[in-house]
Amino acid sequence: LDARSDKARQTSTANSPWLFSIEEPIKPGVELMSGSESEDPEQGALLGQQARQVLVRPVLVATLIALACFAVTATSQWGLKSRPQAQHALDAKSVDAGGLISEAVLPDEIEVPPPSSSKCRSGAVSQAPPAGAPQPSAGCAKPPSSRPQCQKAFYPAIVNVPESALGVTSTREFAIDVPQAACEADATNPAPLSFWFHGQFGEYLAERNGWAGAAGYVKFAASNGHIVVYGRGPNYYEDIVGLGYVYTDAKSYDMGTGWNVGAGGDNSTCVTEDVQTDGFKDVCVTQYSCYPSCIKLGQCGRCNWSHCRDDVAFTKEIIKQIAGEYCIDMSRIYIGGISNGAMLTHHLYQQLPDTFAAVNPIYGLPLHGYALGRHGETMRNQKSLSETAMLEFHGRQDKLIPYQGGPSPTDAWSWYYAGLDEMMYIMAAVHGCKLEATDVTESVVDVCPGATQD
């Protein structure tokens, strides 16, 4: 795949801080919180009975790391475009007592005054459309009438993924959201393609009306003509399909849907019994499971929690399939996700450095030892990755994946993680940026009604 977002189409400005906007201001007195990766409160309650403890993870107070000289284009190619000042807030009734968002409620509009130029530094980002010529896909040569499901818009789909290591071709599922503008796209104005990856236990068909919908992601993508793919990570029972009989004396049971982030069989990424007795008595031993694909590949380990099928190949095959069916811009492919989906986001840009124009991980960080990729892929591909923008959000109160890195101090979920600052320093180095972060706290307080510096 020659999915390169060439330097001419990246409109970052040297020696400028990031410019960002808060798309969902919160009413005074309303605390926006999230629960597990489930959008359904009943499902969330069910997950609490499984291996993972369902945790309430506040995201109202987020750590927003801004890199000097790394400005992301404020145009329709990414979620930082200047928006109309009438914004929506999440109604208090939509957040239940457990902190789970039961549905995306869009109540009365809140008028947000335009931020002052001195605070938001509006001159730091070009308002012009992306520079350079688009890179139309093969599907642009086909008439719009041949494009599948354009009248249905949001629909489930499948893709066949050759996996030579397993000796099978996996049939994987995803959902696709195609706005009318993307159905009518042509070679002169091909559609952008965006991916959204759910978290552990997530349900891909529910993402559109759950996390992605509540965050404004769906609305933004539709208004800017993005085709959006919602990938599905297999659970234990889906993982075993086509593999035949597998045996292990290790623990092997369903820990829900999830993603392969390249760490299968690595026993250095979590708290084990040996680690706990060596100074970690206050941190629980990690609950683990070896999925059938990991057993067959010889990647069963004490820190496994998900499958070992090839999610990099899965992503590449989806891009290939959609590029042939629709008219997309191969230089404007974006990925993002939450929690385990954000971990996959990090893994994908490391493994496919010539593919993505920008990435957006949300409260998910690489496992300890994988900040640069398992084999230092970020450093090997520094030139290519210098053309990939990153915007990352993480809650400071997150106990499941702590933003400062280190072990997760939660029951049965004690993996080691890279820190958010570490990831930002790495990307700053890749982009040749200053290492000092720009504090944007005052700008957030000014823009968000009811926000405080705490």
C-alpha cells in the first residue's frame, strides 16, 4: 500500500504550539465520566462479573500534551477544524449512577464565545485546505452507482485476511459508515478514510451510537465526508474458528473482544506472582488468558489477555478493500481508538509508518517496552512517521491505564504501561520539535463553561 500522506499535504508549522478546540463543553455541575468499554449499562454490569473489574474512568479532566512546533491542520482533514460556536453538552440524565453513558443525548445548545486569539494562538495553524494533490484510490475509476451500500450508509461488512503463520484465512468483521458525500466522491475530491477501534470488551456495531457518537466523532466525520470503519476485535470463541483443536495447560478462557498489540508471549509486561513477591505486594497479580491463536503460534504467555491474530494485516486488508470499492484519498487515512483500541492505534502507526496522516489514541498507551515498537520500529521509520500527526488524550485520574505509566494499580488488571509524557517526547523527537510542552490549561478554562484549573 502506497498510502503516503506526503509532506506537501501536512500543514504543520515550525515552532508553533498545537491548536485544539474542546468540542463538547460541559454544563456547570455536570461531571462527564465513562465506565468500561461498554455503551450498554446492562452489558457493563455483566462485564463486572467477568475477569476484569469494571472501572469508572473520569475523562472530564484530561491531560492535553501540546508539542511546540507540532500544529495539526485546522481543516476538514482532521478533528481540529474550526466549528460553529453553538455546541452541545451531554445531558446529566445520560450519565447513570455507575458513570456509564447510556445514550448520546444532545440537549439544548450552549453558546460558547469565540476564544481570544492571545489564548488560542489562531495564527499558529493555517486555515487553508490541505496543500498538494490528493492521491485517489483505484475505486475512483468506478462510477458512483457501483459503490456498495451507499443508500444504507451504516452497515456491517467482512474482509478476508490471509494469515500464513496460522495457516488460515480469517474472515473478519467490521462496520462501515459512508456519508452521501463519500458516495459521490471523485478523483478530484476523494473521501478521507478514518478508523475507530473499540476497547477491551467493546462491541463494534454499538460504537457508532456509544463512545464515538457521544464524543462527537460520528457527527464530525459525517459533516466532513469521512468514510468511517469500526473494526471488530474477536473474542475467545471467535478466535478459535478455523484453528482446530488446541491444547494448553495455561489458563485459557474468554476475556472478551480485544486487539493484538504485538506483545503475545511477553511475560515482562505485567505483574506476575514472582514480581508481586519481590516488592509489589500491594499490586494484584494480573489475570491472564491464552487465546487459541496464541497457543497455536507459540505465543502463550503469563501476560496475555487477547488474541494473536494479525490485526495489522486486518487493517491493511480493510484499506485495500475500501480503496477498491470507494473513491478515497490514500493520503488522508486516519486512525483512533479508546483504551485497548488506542493501544492498537499506537501499534498500527509503528507497524505501518507510511499509511496514516494522523492518529488519535484516547486513554490508551503502549505496554512497557513497546513505546518504540517491539523492535524499535518508530526509530527505524522516523522519516515516514515525521509526516504523521498525533493528538492524544488521557484522563489524569485513570487507574486502569495510568497516564504517568508504570503498573496499573487495579484488581486483576496489573500491566505495565509506557507513560504519556514518554510517548509525547518520542513523537516530539520524531518531528524535530522542542521538548518543552506548551501548557494550555488556561485556554481550556476559558473555552469550557464551568471548567476549572483542577
